[in-house]
Amino acid sequence: MSSMKNIDRLYEEKDGKNKIEKGTLYIVSTPIGNLSDMTYRAVHVLSNVDFIAAEDTRNTPKLLMHYGIKKPLVSYFEHNKAQRGEQIAERLQNGESCALVTDAGTPAISDPGEDLVKLCRSLGIPTVPVPGACAAITALTVSGLFTAKFAFEGFLTTAKGDRKRLLQSIKHDTRTLIFYEAPHKLLDTLQDMLDNLGNRQIALCRELTKINEQVMNTTFSQAIEYYNENRPKGEFVIVVEGYKESDEDAFWADMTEQEHVSFYINGGMAKMDAIKAAAKDRKIPKGELYKKLL
Ligand code: SAM
């Protein structure tokens, strides 16, 4: 394949930094839909390691075929990860190099790759990242929500009680929250989020980088209405606006104006500053409060 030759040439010209090292685990990100989102380096690494550990040995061959890569594959997934992880680590310790890929996206993010990396690092086996597409970050970038601070929550547990506890524990997190969800669980998850987080702005990011890509800026309640009418299909990332303190649940909501000002005075503020701060919290002109309380 001529594109492969070009990629190899590109790497030959480099100063050896991209040389495949013996006894090393490469954590290789692959596309989350659009096969062109593969990096040159990912192709180079997959083409030159001794073997590839793949989460899905039916899916990965399609990707390898697309790039003309022929390499021995071993499966590494949720239900064989303990035993297979040991075997992979042993091969690495014997000097072979391995690329870890998952079904799609960045290995070790909400998939079993995490355990293999942990094992290798505990054994002193070098681990090298080969970054690329990650569904969570891809969704965040198109969400239109606050991106400077965010928290990745991955898949919510399906155990009802634990799920509720988790949602309650992050209810007051002001960062944007990112969740993964499967289509058949989407409606239940949106409902639980509405019940526990309150109605919020969200970006529902579906089938990113694929033909049916859709990014919907909506709210929990509107999304529930929509998906009650339209069966959810494809892969979803739910990006949720962080907590915004509303007047009803602000710390001063049950205080009188006088109590609110006293709260600041007791905290060490001068009376005038306390009035100014309370007026700002209550979104009322400070002159109004001065008149009432001075
Ligand atoms: N490790 C991968 C990553 O972070 O890129 C994610 C693996 S996780 C097992 C799979 C989940 O990622 C899906 O259930 C979905 O929530 C999300 N996902 C993967 N590809 C997606 C896509 N093209 N569009 C939207 N969500 C996607």
C-alpha cells in the first residue's frame, strides 16, 4: 500500500525517536468512527510491533486491513483480562513489543486497557502513549458548554442505589460533566440525571465522526421527550452543564436581609462591605439595602 510506504519513509527520516522499542507496551488510540482519524504514528506503531492486543478481534482486523497492516492479534477483553494480561506481560518481559488497542478510541478510558497498563507499570514494563481520538474529549469540544474545567464520569453504574448516590455526590460540581452511555440505557439514564441533578443544559453527542453524527443542545426534560418519540440509536456521549447556584438553593436563601448582612459582618467584613456583598448576592441595588439597614 503506497500510503504505508510514505508513512514508513516519514519515520525513517526521523531521528530514531519513533523507533519501536523491545519489551514495550504501546497504548494506541484508534478512530471512534471515521477511519481517517488514525494518526501516522498509530499506523507506524501497529505496523512494527511484534503483536497487537485487541479488545475486539472482529472489529480491529477491519481497521488493520484498511491500513494494510498484518500483525498477530491476541484478544484482551473484560472477561479474559486477568489471565491474558499476565500472558501479555510475560511476552513483554521476554522482549516482545505490543500495541494495545480497544474497540475504538483511547485505550484505558472506560475499557479494560486500564488493567493492562496498571499491570505493566507495576512490573516496570515501559508504557508509551500513542494519542488520538477519545470520545469524551471529542464530545466536549463540540458541546458548546464550558470546557475549561470538566469531570469525566464514564459509564454510570446500573445499580440503582449506587447510581443515585453517585449522582447526588456530583450534584454540586460546577465543572462540565461527561458521561458515556449505551443507546438502550439512554432514557433511564437521562431520567435519573433529571431526578438527581435537576433540569440542565446538555449536549447529546451521538455517532461522532460517523455518517449519522448528531450534536443536540437541549435539556434533560426535552431530550427525554424527544427520545420517547424517537428510539435512541448509536453511541452517545452526554455532556452536562455543571452546577449553577440558583437563588433558591443559595446559602442565604433562608436568611432575612439583616441576617445575610450579619453573616458577612460576623465573618470579619466592615458593615458597608457586608451590605455591598449581600446586595450583590441578592442581585438588588446596594443603595436599596443601605437605606433599609443603615
Ligand atoms: N475508550 C474509548 C474512548 O474513550 O474513546 C471509549 C470506550 S467505551 C467502551 C465506549 C463508549 O464511548 C460508547 O458507549 C459511547 O458512550 C462512547 N463512544 C465511542 N464512540 C463514540 C462515537 N463515535 N460517538 C459517540 N460516543 C461514542
